[in-house]
Amino acid sequence: MSQSQGRGIPDLAVPRLSHYYRALLESRETDVISSEELSRLTGYSAAQIRRDLASFGQFGTPGRGYSVLDLRTALLSILGIDKDWHVALVGAGNLGQALLGYKGFRDQRFKVLYAFDNDPQKIGREFQGVKVYPLSELSQRIAQNNIRMAILTVPVAAAQEVVNQLVSSGVSAILNFVPVRLKVPEQITVQNIDMAIELERLSYRTTRSPGSTKQDTTKQQ
Amino acid sequence: MSQSQGRGIPDLAVPRLSHYYRALLESRETDVISSEELSRLTGYSAAQIRRDLASFGQFGTPGRGYSVLDLRTALLSILGIDKDWHVALVGAGNLGQALLGYKGFRDQRFKVLYAFDNDPQKIGREFQGVKVYPLSELSQRIAQNNIRMAILTVPVAAAQEVVNQLVSSGVSAILNFVPVRLKVPEQITVQNIDMAIELERLSYRTTRSPGSTKQDTTKQQ
């Protein structure tokens, strides 16, 4: 395997790598996999797959296919999930509780160590094995446990203040579910999930183009 | 205003339109807005904004700026949110309940008429003013109320069966939160929100490129 740092791929294409990785997990029985087979498993074109993977190095013998093991190892490393991430969740309301139980998270290397909330009804309780602590303990617990990633599910009005606290405690990556623009320093990574905007994307596609692409690009089918 | 059907824009760029629209809502006081001002409000480059909007028609006088009213009206129509969408939510667990209360939805034209679940503890209850009905009533209520859009928040094992029922009842657009590949007919639009994949995107960016782009592309800042 000759995994290089690679030229990388556009940020929006990263979910494709996640789908390739999932497809490889389903291919435990084989040593070698072709781009055509990966195409069948993920729904992306074989040409797209070859282009994406070529940008990170060479994972097989041309004409024979990719080494499943090498490719899996490389994707783990490229995606940054070859190690556990310690995660804090801030805001243990319905959405926060739902995320704590989300199957997709529990299967991955993202380990939520703590939840934080300022509601006395929630502090001290456990959801899916994760205990809720008061916001006043956020900075200390994050710093002590080397937590670099946070999931933000607080009310709109509280979001920016919590983010400031997260950043000053050492968090560098934030998955933000709050429909608000967060102000963060340059070196902090924010991934916004704005569900209203996802619904608008759906209504755009449904309204405008009855004949054209119907699946989102992170999709297979 | 000369809004044409336009050449449209790539699907992944649609969230930019949503952000432009939100910025225009904040600009009630002005008649005309420049691409530079829109850039300041949204974080996208002025060149990007001009390119996106030009693909849908002409909304102003070159050199003077865009007509806020025309552009707002056009974006509403392009995004398909110039009318109400009747929506059904299937799966009234934590995530479903969280979505029913999600501020971003309530502000928009997406009206959740019914929630469905098969849990006797939930059937008959109301969350955020939306009543939960048994799954056995799904087909009838969807057909009778002209519901075309559904939000799917059921357990993995139930997802495909529910989707089949939604599709055969007339739903054509599905916002899917279940981390599973749905099989749907060609003409059905599915938007997947896979939160584990969003976390992987975050870990990819945090791991690989400390110096490069840190904000996702649907982001401003």
C-alpha cells in the first residue's frame, strides 16, 4: 500500500469516502474489490470511485482491483477514524438525547464522554449511558479529558456563548445542529446540520426538476 | 423581474440559495442589495453569488444591485417554498419529537400535519401540537390530506417497510434520518441526513488539513 497524503478531494466529496468505507465493511469475504463492485455497492459510478481513490494513492494492481484490507485501512486513516474521538454533547434536550442513542454514532469511533445541560431536571441523569453534567463543569471536564470534538444541540439563544466556552476549553471541531451562524476563530472546524435547509433542498428538487437527478449525492440506491 | 426556469445549479449548491434567502429576510429595510452586501451577510464570495443568481435570471440593474423584493420572490419560488408543504413525520421517538419542535422547521413553510408511530404509549399523544396516529392509519391520512413529503425517523429495521407504504400512499419526497440505504422508485426524491457521516466529514477536516478550508460550504462566517 502506498498511501500518500494525496491531493485530497473537495470537502463535499468526503461523504463518498464514508460510503466506500461502509461498503468495504460489507465485503469481509473478499481480498480484492473492483471499482465496478464498489459502484454496485454504493451507487457511485466506477469512474468517480477510481478518480476519488486515485487522489489518495494506489491501493491495488491496475486491472485486478483494490486490496480490500489496504483500502479499508487507508480510508480509516484518511477519514480520521483510525482512532477514537472523545466527544462532548452540549444540550441534552430531545435532539441531544436522540443523538446519544443514534445507532450511526454508536457504531463509529465517536465516543461521547459527557453531556452538558443547565436544566436541573436533567443534570445527574444518564441517557444511553452518558451522564449529564452542569454547564458550569464544561470547561474543566473538556480540558481534563482531551475532548476535541463537540456536538451542539442547545437552544438558539444559548449557542454562541456555549461555543465560545467550548473553543476556549480546547474543542476544535463542532457538529452544529443549532440553526444559527456561529462565530468561531479561523482554526476551528464547524459542520452545520441545518435541517430546514435540507428540507428546502428536498422541496427544490421536487418542485423544479421532475425528470432530473432525484437522489442526493451522498446517496447510493 | 425576469425569472426564467434558468439553467439551474448543481444540487449541492442549493443550500447557498437558502442562505441568500435568509440574508434577504434580514434586509427588509433596503430596496436594492449588492452582491458584496450579500457576501458580507452570507460569507459566500460576491463572484459566487453573482454566478448562482445569474443562472436563474436577472434580478436587478447591473451596477446598481439586486431588487430585494424580486430576488426574495424568485428564491421562494425556486426553492419551492412559495407554498405550504404538508408533511408527515413517521417515528415519534426522541429524534422525531425533537424535529417537531425544531425552530428551523416551524419558521418555514413545512407543516407537519401528522406524526405516526406504532408505540401504544405514544399514539394519541400530542408533541408540539402534532398528534400521533397509529401506523395503520398512515396510508389513508396521507392520501386524504395530499401529503407529499415525509420525515423518516423510525428504527433501522422498520425503515424500508415504512418507505414502501409512504410511496404507495403518494409521498414523493422523503427526508431520511435513518442510517440505512432506502430503495425507492426513480421518481421519488430522498434526502439523507446521516449524522455519522457528518461527524466523519468533521474528523476528516480536522485530521487532514490544519491550514485549509475550515468551514463547510453551506456555511457563512
